Amino acid sequence: MPARRVIDIRVHVLPDAIAAKAMPVMARNAGVTPALDGTLSGLLAAMDHASIEKACIQPVATRPESVAGINGWAA
């Protein structure tokens, strides 16, 4: 049997500079407690811990005018 590969097809991350401020606001608005801190380094550490090989980032923009910048950062 071939080795099992795990790929998470939907993850959200934010630039480090805004993650600490944005995560509590998004959590409050969504009514959920985030599992991670919203940073790329936090995601990569969690992926390593869970043996997740790859992840597909789904950008999060909290304002329409930030969509282009967030998408550019994610790319």
C-alpha cells in the first residue's frame, strides 16, 4: 500500500502584521474560537504536527478594498 498523503484543501492565513489584530475580530464576528493564530508559521507548525503534506490557502479579506492586496500576498 502506498504511503498516505494528507492535503488540507481549505486553510486561512493572514499576514503576520495583521493576524494578531484581525483574528479576535473575525472570531467574535463568526462566533467561533480559532484553532490557530492565523499566521503562516502557525499553520506550518500545525501541519507538521499533524503530518499534513500540503494545504491550499483560501485568502480572507475583511474589507472589499483589501481583496487585491490579500490575494497578492497569498499568491
